[in-house]
Amino acid sequence: MIDDRLTSPYFLGRSGEFRQADMIRRTLPVLATITLLFAATPAGAVKSTQKPQTVPKIGPVTGFERPDAKELIREAKELWHIQEDYTGALAKFNAAVDADPEDNDTRLQRAHFLEMLSTIVVPEDKDEFEASAQSDYEHIAAADPDSLAAGMARDGLTRLAGASLIEVRRVACPKPATEAHARADALYGARRYADAALAYERATAGCPDNAAWWVDFADSYYVLEEYEKAEELFVKALSVDPWNREAHRFLSDTEVQLNNGESAIHEMVLAVASDPIYEVGWSALKAYAAAVGRKWNRVYGNSRAEPGSAGAAAWAAYGTAKAKAREAHPESASALAIERQAVKTALKTAHETEARASKGPGPFWSMMARAENAGFLDEAIFIHMLDPALAAEYPAFREKNADRLALYLETVILE
């Protein structure tokens, strides 16, 4: 049952990004355009208390022939955004996944839709829809870990887990501006992009401090292929909030369209620097770097290492040193200082044990050693080891060290 406390429209756009209440539909990097929406396996009903309507169930699809998955997604979008028929949309999304179960883009759209439904159903149905969305996200992330779809899926898992670390700037806007923005979102969802742009213009005029709305405004011009206007508006969004990750990412896409390759990479670097756990930003950066022949040196941290290896010794030393540093400075030491001490101890241990160990330090500690040797250890700690304690300190560090963060990513992670 849909909770009548939530009446804002929801939809997804070209990027596949999702944000409840203030809605995200963003541009996918142009290297791989993703069709977004949904398909699920029934099991519970989305029971509506807003108005009489049949509500969807998560379960097998019946009654449909199996046409092209993209056509089913187009039909699902129309049912969702224009007719507000969640049941019909869910059935179409399910049919789309059934028609092409190996297509991660189609499955990603289902996951986003399930995630959206989980925010508007009554509490007893919430867990069921979240679990279904999680299953799709996990499938995508495992199937093709380096893809843009996988980056979006990992971001989806972060949202479902409530594990976002970098707080998004929020702005309270006047009611007329909010209504104009909601109207613009509905027009965008109906693919009336020129009309949406006009409505977004009214919304931003009424609430100019909302950077996310400037991104929406710019995005309308992007889909209209008016790239110079889109660029102007993305830059405006960044003048309002210099660390809006979506603005940097979509400005990067726009620079690609304007044949500004190096600018595109720099903006994607800034998208990652804005939020180091922004996985779709990382995926897009890797794709763009590969397109221009740059080497990629990022690896994920993993404390599991082969027993007897230098990597195992490094992780053990890291854990011990971090615990000791916390005990020695229970309140006074910064998270970065504690982390720096632990990482330096780990790197020293890896170096000392490497000659007699069964295997070397492994890719993660090798990456951190390169960062230390290049003089970017603090930047690498924030970028690769962000946790809640470090996240509390990151905005101030980012403000003071923006150029160094970008330089680290552009010269050590990319070569």
C-alpha cells in the first residue's frame, strides 16, 4: 500500500541515479547510455492509500508476450510517469527483465524502481521491496564489476544500507518554487524536455541557492542536445555548491559532447573528490580514462589476504596500530592522524616482511605505497579508506586541499 504521507512524484532519468523526495534523473556518461527502470519478481503488494488503483506485486509476470526489452521499458516509463500506474509499470518492468535477463541496464532500472517503491509503500511492505532492489543491485555489481551499471548498483546498495558518508547540501525552498520544480520533474519524466526547462527556470529563479535544481535545469538542455547552454548551467550549479558531485559528473559528460576531453576527465576527477564513495563517478572516470589511453591504478581495500603474505602482515599491523592509537588518544587525536599512523605502520611492516613472505603486499597496499612515495598519503587515506570518522573531517580537508586531491587522482590513480 502506498503511504499517503508521500505525494511527491518520483522518477529516474538518463543517469539512473535516484534520490527520494527531490528526485534525480541524471545523465549517464556518454560512453554507455543506460535506459532506466524496472522489473521484479512479485511477492507483496504496493497498496495505495492515495487514490483507488490496483497496486503492484513482486512476482512472476503473466499475460505478456515478450517483445523487445527496451520497448517494454518505454511502456513502463509511460505507465509510471504519465499514468501513475505503478502496478502496470511493475508488470512491464518484470516483463523487460524476463525478456532479457542478462541485460544489466534493464535490471538496473528495475532495481531503481523497486527502491523508489520501498520509500512510498506502507511500513510492512518496505523490507520486501528493499530486499528485491538489493538482490538486483548485487546481481549487477557481481556480473560486471567495472561497468557503469555496476557503479550505479554499488551506489544503490550504499543508499539501501543507509551508509552514505558525505552529507548532501539541502536547501529549504519557498512553496511556489517547490511546486514549479515538481511540475518540471513531471514534464521531464514525460519527456517534454523543453517545457521542463522552462519550469526548472522558474524553480531556480524562486530558489537560486538550490544547486541540485540548477543541475536539473542544465540536464534538460543536455537531453535537448544544447550542450553549450547545459555547460553554462552546470557551471552555475557549481558556483552555488562547488562540491556537488552530480554537477561535476554531468558537466564532465557535457565536456565530452563539446570535444573537451581533458576537461571531461578533470570534472570527473572532481566528482570523485566531491564524494570518494561515489561509485558511478569512479566507474565513469575509469571509462573516460581508458578512452583516452590513461592507465588505471585504483583498487578496492580488502583486509583478507593470503596467510603468510606481506599483505596479511600489513593488515594485521594496521589493525593493531590503529587500536593502539585510539587507546593513546581516545578523544584528542583526529581521525586522519590515527589513520595515518596505522597506514604508515602497515606500509613499514609490508616492506620489512616482503622478502621473506610467501607473497607480496598485494594491490591495495601497493597502491598506498605509491601514494606515500608520491607525497599524497593523506589524500589517499581519505580517497580510499573513508569511514564515518574520516568523513566528518573530509569536508574541511577537501576545501583546503582541493588541488592536491585532484592532482593525486590525475597523476597517481591515472597515469
